[in-house]
Amino acid sequence: PMAMPMIAGPGSIAAVMLLTSKATGPMQSFAVYLALAIVLLLTLAALLAAGPIMQRVGAKVEGMITRLLGVILAALAAQIVIDGLIGAFRV
């Protein structure tokens, strides 16, 4: 559930837009796009490897990892809400 928002979410899109706008020539733009392609290939490799790795580690370890990542996701969501409330009510 976290893969798609992290790959094509507003943060990654904004980062590519910012880096592309800071590029001063075609070589720097090419470097940004090359870095983007490398990151996408590494992400593809990680997503393709996830299935076989999870089969190898077993159902109990997979459940433990799923619960741990769920706790981390909940903590991240709570922190984002707290940061938003602090930013909204700061004078």
C-alpha cells in the first residue's frame, strides 16, 4: 500500500520538478532524468524481488514485517497530523 504513493506521490513529483527547474543546461537535465531512471529501475528490482523474498522467509516473518510496517505507517500519519496542527495554530 505504501509503494505507489512513495513512487509517484507529490513528494517525488515535486523533487523531480525542482531538480529539473534548477538544471541550467541539457547535460544537467539529462543527469536528472538519468537519476530518475536509475531510481525507478532499483524500485522495480525491489518490487520484483519482494515476492520471492517473502515466500522464502515464511508466513510468520511476513506477518511480523506487515505489522511492524503498519505501526510505522500509523506513527508517520500521527506525526504528519501533529505537524499540521502545530503549523495551523502557530502564531
